[in-house]
Amino acid sequence: MSEKTKLVVEANTLRGDESPSTIGLAVDGRYNSTTFGSAKKPGLNASQGISLGIETCTPKKYILGRALHNKLCWTGAWLRGKGYDVKCPGGHPDCTANIERHDGLSEYAMGKDIGDQLTSQGVLIRYATTDGDGTGAKGLEEAMKALHPMWKVERLADPTHVGRALFRKCNSAKFSESMFPGRTRQMRAHVQKIFSQDLKARSSLVFKSLMKTHKGDIDTITSLLPSVLDATVSCYAGDCAKCKQHSVVCSGDDGDNWWLRSMFLSSEPDTSPSDDTRRPEFTIKLLKMRDSAQKLSHQ
């Protein structure tokens, strides 16, 4: 991994970066547990955790650091079962644990370990892409202080986790009773779920299109987002007047708009797109949702 780190620094040097040893990193952790908590003890219900640090400066996406925190040691458990007073980690030969059994597993500690590996090579982390937890970036920042006491690591949000969070937020939001069509609460909840999926897909496509059009210029993209948001709200309300100029993904034309392009809002498994007389109930519900939203916007 140290050789890969050198390759990344060399690539930054060839690009003419002012600080080739300052790189971006994506970090995330995994645990040997399928649940977030335990009914028997506080904290994470896991005994092993691993975190990887992947560079975001080159298309290769090299793994530059890794941290494995392990509480398990079968030899120590067997010796204690035989009555020997041994402690893990390191209290006997061939101990496989590297943290105490009562220690908590955290992305902060694993991020700090990865940061220590990089600072030993003279590398600083400027940007850290993480999930919603974000403590891994704090661990990296703490490790960077060994090279630069006032160093700050800027945390960037992972698009995948941001999209999931957007879906959950929209799906759990309290809309007006007349917002979504349906005779029962279950039917309305189903339409709201589809709307949430569509909003997530649309937001992702908007971001990708802006990144491609403006070649990753974050300042330009940030300045355009308020207009995109305004056009998106109007579009969902049934008014596409602003879409052609600001929507990015909806042209506003009758034959090419988001309501026809979307895989969620225009899904017609039983009929062809041109058959308006035999639209299935699913599509009719969604069109009613649009009409309801338009009425609400005019109130």
C-alpha cells in the first residue's frame, strides 16, 4: 500500500498540483454483525471491524490504508477455559486480538489508524468521503495533527448514502392527506414510496448531469442548484414552465418531460407508451398525484 501511495503522489505531481502529498480519501467501515445494537450489552453488537481508505485522486482507486480491529482470540478463550489467567490482546503467544474485549468498535479509531499509516509517509488528507456517520473523517483529522497541528479534514458526503437518506426522509415525511391518491392509507403510502424513489433517482441524475456538463466545477454547480430546486418543485406540481431552462433532466415538452422519462412515474407494464386509452391503474394514480399537487400549489 505504501507503493500505491507513492504512485498517487507521483500522479498528483504530474498534474501540477501545488501540494501533491495532499490527497482525497474515501473511508468506510464494516462489522461482523447484521444489527446495529444488542439487547444484552450497550454499543455495537460486533467483535470485529474493518475499515479501508481508498484514494479518490486517480481512476485506479487504490487502497492506501486499512485498519482491522479484532476482539476474537480462540487460543486465549481456550486457555481461560482451562483455568489459565491470560488476557487478550497480547497476553499470551499467538494472540490474534488487537483490542480489549470490552473496547468499543468505532470508525473514529479505525480512521485514526489509517491516518497514522499515511502520516508516517508524509501524506496529508484534505478531503474524506464518508457515510452519514462521519467519525472516520474525525479520526483521520486527529492523525493528521502529527504532521500539521492545525490541519483540518473536510468531510464529503458519499452520494450513495445521501441518496438513501433522501429516500428515507421523503418516504417518512408528513404530506397532506390529499397529496397522494388512494382509498386507503396503505395505498397512499405505496404511492408516496414510489414518489420517494423517483425523487431520489431524479436528484442523482441532476447531480451527474451537472457534474458532466460543468466538468466538476463545484462553485458553478452550487450556484445553479437553487434554480434547479425551484424548477423541480414546480415540475412535480405539474408546471414545467421553468424546466427547459433550469430543470436539467426535464425539457418541459409534452413528448419529452420527466413524467414520461421517469422509470417510476411513467411505468406502463401492460400497455405501450402511446396508448392513452388503456393506461393501467398504477399510472392513473400517479397522474392524479400530479393533479393533486398542482391544486395544492395554487392554494
